[in-house]
Amino acid sequence: MNFARCLLFGLCVATVGCDSGPQEARGVRVVSWSTSSPDREPVGGIDEAQVSFATFGEKPAIVIWSDGGGTFGAGYDKTRRAVHYSGSLRAHDARTYPVEAFTADGKTGDVMIDGQRFDLAKGSLFLVKTGGGATTVKQLTKTVPIPVTSAENEAESAQEKLREYATANREISDFFEEAPALID
């Protein structure tokens, strides 16, 4: 009888240690575009951009709005009990810079962009400008809605909605239209 109790106790202790808790649905949706006009130079982040939506549940947890391109993915980190977003974004001059974030609730956590640390609780929108040999990041509290589009012309519609959103929001358009500082 004592052996059975010890075995049952051991199984209970082992089971408690194995629970990883609920894992939220997560994913990444990327929308990118490049448009040109014969009468002016394109503006990175407005006319040429990539917007990466890192979702937590059904909502965007982190939005990286960049004047470059790249890849971004999501997984679950059992040790931290948090969703782990990571990727590598690329500047127009071919530099790459890492992006990494952890969040257990889609609202708080650490975000690292090219070695710069940000607190997700202070805003989920990150504008990233890569001109002039440097990476400039601005964190905003704005919520960028994931473009809801119909199946017909989905990519074009999402691009246009985001481009319109950027030009309608002065904080976004001013950030990308400002000339980058050159690094010696």
C-alpha cells in the first residue's frame, strides 16, 4: 500500500511540473509594397514598406512598420511561458538587424530591435527606419488594425489600406519622411 501511495504521489508531482499553461494562438502576417511615381522619389516606410503583424490570439500584439523587408516568425517558449516572436529585417543597403520579442499576455514583455530594448506595455507599434547606415526606431501607442480584405485583390487592398493609414497619421508619415542622420 505504501508503494502505491508513493507511486501516486510521484505521478502527481511529475504532472504538476509538466503543465506549460495555456498557449495563445499566435502568428505573423506580413504586408509589403513598393510603389513609384514619375514626379517624385519614393518615401521608405510609405511608398516602400513592410508591415509585420505579430498576433496574440486574434489581435496584433506587436506591429513592426519598416522601410525594409525581411522575415518574421512566432513560436511558444515553454521556459518563459510566453509567445516568442523573432526575425531578421533587412535595410535597403543590405544590412540585416534582428528583432525578438516575448509576451505572455500580448500586452507586456520585452521587444528587441537591432539591440535596442523596448517595453511592450509602452506601445505595440514600432516604426523602423534604416537609412543613412543606422537603424532608428520609434515606439508608438497607436493601434494599427490588421487590414480586413476580401479574397479578391487581397494583397493590393491590404497594401492600400496601410499606405492610407500611414499618410493619414502624421506621426507615422513625419517619421519616415524625415531624412535620416548619416553615420560617418
